[in-house]
Amino acid sequence: MIATIVEWEAVLDTVLASVVAGVGVTFVFSIAIWGVARFVDYNRGERPVAAGAAGLVAALGLLSTGAVLVVGILVMTGG
């Protein structure tokens, strides 16, 4: 029998998971940045309702980013 040196299915699964996670975290954090930028713009333009909504989007984006990082650490450590 020929020994398997590299399990290509496992390698491809790992690459796919890392690409999805990298793009996902980047997208979620970019939403947080967008929310902060709009919050500042709307706050300066004296639009308090729009500023509050943008601030909420920014907060949710930051919380989501933190949650994804915690889940990633738990997955890597097996916890």
C-alpha cells in the first residue's frame, strides 16, 4: 500500500475555512468602521436619530467582531 503523506481533503477544508473566516471578520469589522464614520458625520450634521442608528450599527459590528474572535480562540484551543 502507498502511504498518504498529505491529506488533501483536510488541507482544502482548512484553506476554505480560513478564507471564509478572514473575509467574514474583515467584513464585520468594516461594518463597525462604517458605523463610526457615519456616526461622526451625522452627529456633526445635527441628525441625532441617524447618528444613534449609526452608533448602534458600530456597536453591533464591534460586538460581533469580538464574538468572532472569542469563538475562533475557543475553536483553536479546543475549549
